[in-house]
Amino acid sequence: MVEKEIGRVFDFFERVNVIAIELTDTLKVGDTIRIVGGETDFKQVVDSMQIEGKNVSSAKKGQSVGIKVSQKCHKDYRVYKV
């Protein structure tokens, strides 16, 4: 399957390991994402995501979402849907 870039990290909340991304495509809980930047390159399943502090099961292009991640990230890391 071809990976498609769906956004870039615009903030990282290190205390809770949550990235904030503005989506350029749709994303839903259960999708697998790949985060790439610097020396970081990992995949994980989206277990949950939030928009403005509320849990959502899917999000559309143009929305900003928060996703808990397993590794440290930085601003401008690329996010792909696998």
C-alpha cells in the first residue's frame, strides 16, 4: 500500500506524548500512521484522537487533531497514513 502524507506536526506536548496535526486528508481511529522526522521514523495505530479536548472517531481534511504517540516528536515531522 502506498503511504500518503496527511499532515505535519505543529505542536508536541511532551508531558503527555501527544502530537497536534492539521490534517490534509481524512483520518480515523484504527488507521495506522507513520511519523517521520530527524532520526525518528515509527508506525503506530491511532487508538484515539481528540479535537478541542473531545474524543472523536474520525476527522476530515482541514481539522486539527491531537493524537497520543509512543515516541517523542518535534514540530514539522511528517505524518503519513499507511
